Amino acid sequence: MSAPRTTLRRSLAAATALPLLAVALTACGYGSEAKDDESRKSDVAADAKKLSTDTVRIGYFPNLTHATALVGDQEGLFQKELGGTRLKTSQFNAGPSEIEALNADSIDIGFIGPSPSINGFTKSKGKNLRIIGGSASGGVKLVVNPKKIKTLDDLKGKKIATPQLGNTQDVAFLNWISEKGWKVDAQSGKGDVSVVRTDNKVTPDAYKSGSIDGAWVPEPTASKLVAEGAEELLDESTLWPDNKFVITNIIVSQKFLSEHPDVVEAVLRGSVKTNAWINANPDKAKASANAALEKLTGKALPAEVLDPAWKSIQITDDPLAATLDAEAEHAVKAGLLEKPDLTGIYDLKPLNKVLKAAGKPGVADAGLGVK
């Protein structure tokens, strides 16, 4: 199996979910603001030199796939690079609301998935954002009831949950089903496999009640199901070249990038240093991310969920642009997205400057960079 599959899922999510995204945009607020506390090492030093703006506003999700933001904020690594420019953070539960906040000038930079990035870029005709860096790969699994499903072929006739119609994992699963030669109506979810759209928050209860036989879901939902007795049957990363596909990247408003390139560069330095620290200190980083989650959500993840979820996510500076492009192409082929022009969605010049200064190799934009 190959990259096309994942592509479908993300773009499908971007395409079939357009009406859903529109509703979400109007229904969601602009995110909750993080509050400083004693455990957050983000105080501005009294003698720190300010950059070209007083404050930079960064948005991200309270989710392990946003570990760069969680850890970089928690450990003060972003603030250290920003000097006298204060970091202000906001948290979001969905990509559409974060894109809305970026469009409304409520945030300047965001950590976000590929589908909302594609959707935000295309809906604005390439005017509102640029992808400027990578953050995470992986973290999506198919987990099943081992009493009912022992092999991939056993999925036929079973009820498998995805987070919602047209979301990234829903599209991926529909594409996987198609490649198996099975038939499913994308809208109703009925067919050779029953695709049951279930919010990640209630999927564990649905599994315990027996109303689903498994799920194709992101972390930490997958590990929560395993803690309830499910078994992992497939890690989505195995469907991709080099076992890598983008799940989180960094975006910036084009206006902010143009007006404050020094601040953007500082945030990217913070990201690169955070990623290096995470990869060099996985246990400390895991604890830091969980401390941030507890602060933001009021509840830390238990070890039986945190440990396997953390292991399945790869932290990376590379935005893995070729996988985002593949996702868009496959969504088009599936009839879920009109062919988009993604030229200019990436501007990796600031990141490559930072990487070069750090003695690291540059990253590619798959031909989708600013001309």
C-alpha cells in the first residue's frame, strides 16, 4: 500500500467536509487563552531585547500531535528565542476555528493539520496563510476487538468508527476500503464495511458497549481503546514511504510573515530547538507534554495511554510537503475536492535559514513553494 491512501483521507476531509467546516467556523470561538502559572517557564527576562512586535500570538491544540507547541511553550523554549517579544498562546479543538482565528487576525502563527491548511489556502485563493515548517508525523492507528477481528480481511461486515464524515481518518479508511476492493457509500457509511462516524470523545464508550468493532483513529484515542482491550491491527505510517506523513505543520498569516520576519524566524528557531530537545530527551519531553495537557485540560493522560501514543508520533522539522501534495491529489481523484492550485502554500526559506544556522540539512517544498 502507498501514500495515495493517506492523501485521500486528508483531502477528502478537506473536501467532503467543506459544509461541516463552514458550520464549525461559525460555531467555534477563537480558542481559549492559556494562562501562565508557576510550571510554565515562559517569563520574559527584564533585560531581553524586543523584536519587531510586542507580542506574537500562537495557536495550537491540546493534543500530543502538537507536542512541539506543548513542550516549546511549557519549557519556555519559544519565549527564550523571542527575547522581549511576549508569547501569547491560544488553544483550539478544531482546525476550522484556528483558520478562522488566523483570518480574523486573532492569532499570527498556528500548529495545525494538513486538511485545514489546504482548505484555508484554497478557499482564500492563496491569500491567507503559508506553511512554514513541520512538527509531527504519524499517530494514527486501526485498532479492533480481537475477539471479532483477527486479520485485515476480517473487517468485512464489521462496524468500524472514524471521527466524523469527511475527516482525515474517515477519508483514509474509505480509501483503504476501496483499495481492498470493497464497496461503501461514503455519505451513509453503509456497505461491505459499516463506517460509523463517532466523536473521539465517545469512541471508547462505544467500543465498550459493543456498538463498534474497532476504529481508525488518531492518538491518544487509539491507545485509549487499547487500554479498554482493543488491539492494534494497523499503523497508518506503514502505508507511507519511509513511514512518514504529515499530521501537524506550522502556518503563519501572510501579513504577519511579511511584516515581522524576525519574529517568524525566532519562532522557527524555538521550534527547531524544541524538536531537537524532544528527540534527545523523549522521556522528559513526554512528561513535559503531559504536564502541559494537564494544565490545559485539567487531566493528565495515564501511562497506559500516554506511553504507546507518544511512541507512535514522530517529531520533525520537515513539513513532508510531498505527502500533503499527495493527499490533495488523491482527494481530487476520489471526487471529494476540486483540483486545487497549491502553488505558494509553502514558504520554507525562513526554516531553511534556521536549519542551516543549526548545522542541519534543509527541507523541500515539493514544488509548492512561493515563486
